Amino acid sequence: MHRSILKALVTLGLASACALAAAQGKTTRVLVAFPPGGPVDFTARTLSEQLGKELNQTVIIENRAGANGAIAAEVLLKAPADGTTLWLTSVGAVAINPALYPNLPYHPQNDLAPVSLVVNNVELLVVHPGSTANDPQQFINLSRQKRITMASSGTGSVPHLAMELLASATQGDLVHVPYKGAAPAITDVMAGHVDGFFGDIPGLIPHIRSGKLKPVALASKRRHPLFPDVKTFEEIGVTGVDSDNWYALFVHRNTSAADIERLNQAVRNTLNNDAVRQKLLASGAEPAPTSPAAMAALLKADTDKWGRVIREKKIKAD
């Protein structure tokens, strides 16, 4: 009897070890629709090591840039729906593109299953240091006195749409100046060629700290922890300007509920890890894990919101 029990325990131990080894041998891919080095890529790489520990798997980052997110979406939808391929995307590809591109090859709300929101990136309005505007009200007053040029990272981008919301809310004279990406837009604001820019805080911090850009207002419901002295538009009574270029994780729509819950818990644990959290906060991104249901509701709300702005302003993709 003792031998039988011992044999059973050894067999159970070997089975557990084999199962653990099999799990550790698996790889989870996180697709990023941008080149290495950008803020979405930074967020993905900040998560990867701890997320791998939570999943007991190796997590690799795979950059699939191009076609406004369609390439990454195509890779995801062709991959097995087993929870081992995820897409970390900003709001544009999943909540703005459907209204901007009539023939989009994927439908976010039908083809994707949300795992969790990852970070919030509220839009910060910056101007050239020589501008006379130092806060939201002064900027609005200036835009009612003269024409203000506003750079964006492209037609239909969050910086562009945030500008459109502000123009509607204040009746200011704001003129859109689209660029091919945030970097050249920021460069021209620093050079004084364009008056202002709405941007994600992670991409603006180095230029603010060097004194090349001046922050004047937040398109948010609350102030940002890294800029406690910068007021929001809502504080001065200007509503409807809130803009958030959030990043979220999605999987194939056919992924099982159990796999989505497993991934969601791993993401929550990762974002609650102090080292990961502090690194993201220091970059200007605010960790914000959610349930899959809450992420689905956010996606629908922002799809409706940005679609309405695009239709009302008759915005067409370049």
C-alpha cells in the first residue's frame, strides 16, 4: 500500500512538473501597431516582464506598424483565438478609425474582445514659451481675439479632435494644421511656427522640462499628478472637451471567457505591481486597469463620441 501511495505521489508530482514546464514553454505575443521607441511600445515593454511572470509564460513584443492599425488587427484576427496573441492599441485604431475609414477591414466592436484598459493619456494643451497664454482662460481669450494655429499629429488624430471639441465649446478661432506624426508637430510649436498643440503627456514631458514648451490646460476632468498646477478646462466651466488617448488590450473575438478572465487578472496584477506602476506614472501615463465589460463600455462610448465629432465637422481622412 505504501508503495502504491508513493508511486501515485511521484506520478502526480511528475504530472504537475510537466504541466508547469508546458506552461512555461508557451509564448504570449503583444502586438503593437507602432514602431519601437514610441509611447505605446514603451507601455508594452514596461508591462512585458511582469505580465510574463503573472501568466507564467514568456511575453514578447511584436511591432506591426502601418495602415493605421489595420496590419496589427489582421495579424490578431488570423492568430489562434487562444489568448496567446494580444493587441495593445491606442484609441485611434479602435474608436476613431471606424468613422474615419468607411472600408476599414476590421470592426472593433464585432471582431475584438476587450481584455482591459491599460493606461489613460489625457490631452495636454501646450504652447510656445513666448505665448501670452498661461492658463485655460487666457488661451480661450486669446483665441477669441485672433486666429490661433493648432498643430496635430494628423487629420482625425486625438490632438486634432481635441482641438475641434475646444473650438466648438468656446467659439474660439482655431485653425487646424495637420502634420505626419506628433514629432514634427511638436517641433514646429517649439520653433514658434504654430501656436499650440494638444498632445499625450508622455510625449511632451521632456520638452516641458527643458522649457521648450509651456503647458496651459488639460482636456480632462481632473488635474494630472505630474502637473498639479495646470488647470483643466472643466475647472473654468468649459465642458465637453475631455480627450483621452487611452491604450487598451484586445484579443480575438472568439477567445474563451476563461482565457479573457485569466488575461484580465494578469494585467490587473501587473499594473498594480509597484515598479510597473511607478515607471508608467513617471512617463506621464496613468495606469487604469478595468474589467472586460467596463472596457467594452468605454470603447462604445468613445466610438460614438468621436464618430459624432467626425461627422459634425465633416472630417475626411488624408
